[in-house]
Amino acid sequence: MNRLSTRNGPAELVRSDWTRAEAEALHALPLPELIHRAQEVHRFFFDPAEVETASLLSVKTGGCPEDCGYCSQSAHFDTGVKASKLMRTDEVIAQARAAKAAGAGRFCMGAAWSSPKDRDLDRVCEMVAGVKALGMQACVTLGKLTRDQAGRLADAGLDYYSHNIDTSPEYYSEIITTRTMQDRFDTIAHVRAAGIHVCCGGIVGMGEAVSDRLGLLLTLASFDPHPESVPINMWNEVAGVPVAQRAEPPDPIAFARLVAVARILMPRSIVRLSAGRAGMSDELQALCFVAGANSIFVGNVLLTTRNATRDRDAEMLDKLGMRTTVAGAADALRHAAVAG
Ligand code: SAM
Ligand code: DTB
Ligand code: SF4
């Protein structure tokens, strides 16, 4: 394999035809070489001292009809999460305002639905418009969408739709039986067609093999264009779900390798260290930032599980001498890099 060089322009770096052999070869590199290559591409598109911050809120929790085997919110499993109705718009906007005051630039709203009902989507569109009116970027994750629903969200001003493929195509049916990976591709296509940015990633630590982790990244990297934002979740433990029986967190160095491979396969995408940060050492997170991760969720909870606390994040980023940027600034930076 040819060594990547920053002398190559973006056209050579941004590809949707990566082969499994190439991904395996990258993954097997000596760690310093892998990190060096990830840094090369990272610096081509991003400022390596910057990490983007986004804030999450569960606007409709629990009672979900899907059977995702990792999730606290599925009605199929007894996890102790209490189901609640869709929040009121004013309550959500109050939380967005608080997140903005705490420094977040993007506000992501999650709903435990298989897909939104049109009546519920009216209210979500109001929430999106309210978040935009605060000057924040808006992201939602609501499950499957029709083309028409994606268009309505775009009209409300939505910046990002988050819809993960979760794992490799080969491991997928071990984890979810109520919707297919093709259903997810269809929703992502509707989101793209509506002109909304795509946030799409997956989870590791659910008992999958290394080949599945690479299969997940290769599937994401085969998208043309790549998802603008790629969340990499380490499974956050939930008692009572099937994944709890088979979960095995990747070794920390193996996790950092995956982040580096994600950065190289999808050079212009924001790579977000998502769930699982509460259990990660500062050293592992630092290694992931060096490997090309450049976004985190901030706030003490994610949707229903814990996150690294704000205080701990502030202390860690201070030690690393890294700056937080509001979501969107990094987008502008990489677009400038491509234009220039
Ligand atoms: N119901 C919507 C859907 O799945 O399309 C949106 C919400 S769902 C909770 C968003 C994503 O969070 C999932 O696709 C999954 O990748 C991730 N996730 C859920 N539970 C998790 C856990 N315990 N640990 C890590 N990631 C998790
Ligand atoms: C993503 O990939 N991770 C976030 C966001 N997208 C919506 C969600 C993580 C959820 C972790 C489990 C929970 O808190 O319920
Ligand atoms: Fe429902 Fe989303 Fe959880 Fe799956 S991941 S059970 S769709 S809330």
C-alpha cells in the first residue's frame, strides 16, 4: 500500500472504494505508524487542537418497539427505564438554552421510536425551529423516516439526522431483528436527498469480532459522500439486555486503532468519541484524539446512561491543551481546506 502523504490532494484522500485488505493492512500497522498516518490526514482537514462539543437530550424515552439488543429503551427487555411521552417544546428549548450556556454548539434530540408518527413530527419540527432560533445547530434521531418526513425536517431547518448502522452487515442480525440494515440505508438516503447532513456510526464492545469492527467502518466509508459525522460508541453497559451476556469491551489500544482507521478511511468526517467515555481513562481519550477523534458529547448523561462529567472533561481538555469548538466551526474549517 502506498504511504499516504499530505502532498496528495483531497481527491486522493477522500475515497469510497476502500477495500477490506486496505483496512486490515492499516489496522495491522505498528501503532506509531498508524497514528502518524491518521495525524497526517487529520491535519489536512482539521485543527488537531480542536474538539467539537455536542449536547444530547432524550425527548421521548423508553417503550420502543424495536429490539436493538444493546438498548435500555427497547420495550422487549426489562431494563428499569421508565417510558415517558414526548416532551413539551418549551421544556426542550429550555434545556437547549442551558446547553448553549454551558458551551454546546449542537443540540441533539433523541426519541425512542421505531419511526415518528406525523403528529409527533409536527412537534419535533417545532423543537428544531426553536433550537435553530437559539443560534445552535440542530440534530435529531427519531428512527426510520420516509422521504416526506425527511423533507419536513429539512424545511424546519434541521442540520443533522443521526441514524447509526450500529455494527457490520455480518453481525447485524445477532443484535437487531426488527429492522434491517437496508431499512437504515433507505432512511439515510432520504435524509441525504432532503439536504440534511448525515450522522452515522456504530457501537463496539457488543461481542463482535475485529473483522466486524472493520466491516462497520468499511460500510460507513463506502457511503458516497461519507457521513459528515461518525459517532463511535463503546457499548455503555445496560443490565437486562441481550448484549450484556456477550459484551466484551475492546482493549483500549485496539479501540484507538479503530479510531485511527476511521480517521484515515473518512478523512473529512467529524469522528466523535460517543458512548463509553465515562469508563475511559484520560490517557485513552488522549490517544483517541491523537488518532483523529475530534468531537465528544458533553453533559453528565447521554440519553439514559452516564457520560463523562462536564468537570472531568474540562479538566482533561485543559491538561491536553485542547480547545473546544462549537459544532459547525469544524465544518467550516474543513470546507475551507477543501476549497483552498
Ligand atoms: N430510536 C432511534 C434509533 O435508534 O434510530 C434513536 C435513538 S438510539 C438510542 C441512537 C443510537 O444510540 C443507537 O443507534 C446506538 O448506536 C446508540 N446506543 C444506544 N444504546 C447504546 C448503548 N447502551 N451504548 C452505546 N451506544 C448506544
Ligand atoms: C450516538 O451514536 N450515540 C448517542 C447519539 N448517537 C444519539 C447516543 C448514545 C446513547 C447511549 C445510551 C444511552 O444513554 O441510552
Ligand atoms: Fe429503539 Fe433506538 Fe433503542 Fe433501537 S436504539 S431500541 S430503535 S431507541
